[in-house]
Amino acid sequence: MQHESAMQEPQKDGQPSKVAIRTSDDSIGRIVSVTGSQAVVMLDNETDGPRGKRAELGAILKIDTPSCILLVLLSALSIPVPSQREGEPEIRVAELELIGQLTKNDDGSIGAFLRGVSGYPSLGDMVDTASADELRRAYMWDDTQAVSIGTLTQDRSIPAMVQVDELLGKHCAILGSTGTGKSCGVAVLLRAILEQNQQAHMLLLDPHN
């Protein structure tokens, strides 16, 4: 369902006129900037309101384009123009990282998840939270190819899975400051791999004891 909201734009005589902007009852905001693999969305004022929509760091959002559904990671939040008084509107924006896409088949159904993007969002495109089905397509893999290392924070019913061949077939790193759980993360990964591949051999070196 869509409706129109309006913003003020000055005319030549100095009097403001209304310019219609397309919004959606199901969106959390609209794209206002696209640069390379990043985009910026202006959040609706009602994002944290009765509709229950929330924009949180680390959330997976989606942008529905004619050719595919882009999946994006919310990486930063800011209020560049905060309100001066309680109840006044303010501008809130979120920065997005383009991480992949769900292809659209000829019959309108959604296909497999692919890393990277073949197309970019346009200015004014609506941004919404990804559905459970879309998250499953991005994070769930065949048990013979991947191991489960936990569940998604965004939806606890969806397992977070790692493709073993992809993980071990190239360089990878687990980074973080002291106390954030790097050693625990490595232990979880190795335990999950060994539970499914009991004949595997691993050599773990700890140069810092």
C-alpha cells in the first residue's frame, strides 16, 4: 500500500510549494544517495512507531528493484539535523552496505542468493526489513556443504551457516578487540566442522600461549 507525503520547495516568488514524494506503509525509508557499494536511506519518522519497524545496526534490509531484490547491511545511523524542541521533526539517516542480491525468475518467483550486485538502487527506492524467507535464502545452505554455528540475531528461527569449502579454501580472519570472543568464535567454528567431518585433521597454533 502506498500513499503520498509532501515536502516544501521554494518557488521563484519565495512562496513554498508542495512536491509529492512516494512513500510506502511497509518501508522504513527511501534511498537518497548511492555511491559504489554503499547507499544512504532517509528514515521515516514513524520507523520506531506503532508499525514496529526498527532500524538497528547490523540489520539486514532489502531494496526491491525491477530485476532483483538487493540485500543490504545497515552499518551506521545518524541524525544530521536533530530537532531543537520535543515533538519537532528531524532528519535521520542510515548508511547501507550492498552485500548481495536475490534473483527474480521470469515467473516472478525469487531465486538463489548471489554475493555482490549486478544492479544498483535508484534514488527514491524504498527500503524495508528483509523477510524470514529472504533471510533463509541468504543464510541457509545444504547441510552437506555447510555447518551451523548458531542462529541469526535478526530472526532466531534461522540458523547461521558457514560453507566449509569456502571458509577453508581461502584466507580468512576473525578480528576484534580484546574480550569480544575471537577465541570462542574460532572454537565454535572448529567444533561445528569436526562434528560433521569427524575424520578431519586440524593443526591449531597459538603464538601467544
